[in-house]
Amino acid sequence: MMTSSGVTSLRWPGLMQEFPHGVPEELGLRGGVFYDVGNLWGLNNVDTSGSSNIVGSSGSFRHVVGFSVLWTTSLGPLRFNFSKALKKEDYDQEQSFDLTLQARF
């Protein structure tokens, strides 16, 4: 896998447990908690001659926990993720909210 930043290796395993909210089932709402760990490395095809401090060159693992609200709509399943980084680097830009529209085929 090659990303636009030149990274060739990405690993992102995680655990998620879904559960009912206690709201009527007809609303299509479920909840979940998750733990993710990720790493990327392999800076191929990247000009590293301009700096000795390349972001991500060490390949350190990041750890995140959070909860999700999953909503089945007529548009498709929506997923609202709220997260907190447990382990990150000083230069990481933390993202504590994410909205995903899933497609199923």
C-alpha cells in the first residue's frame, strides 16, 4: 500500500464492542466502545534530505479509546465516533470526532 505521503506500510488493528442503547429498536440506534492501535512506516519515494527530523520515520504506535453511536438511516449506516488518544506523538494532530457514512453492497 502506498499513501500520498509516501508511507508504504500501515497497520490499524482494533477492538469494538457494540451494545443496545435502551432506546426503541425502531430508531435504529446502537452504541459501541472501541480501542484502536495503529502504526505506519516505510518512507519510500520521499525526499528526506532536507531534514533529520522526519515526522513518522520512527514508526511509533498510537493508541486510542472511544465510543460510537451507530445509526441505521435510509441513507445508510451513520457512525459518530468520539475518541481520546492514550498515546500520541507531540507533532500529532488529535481528532476527537469523526462521522462516517458506510456503504453496504
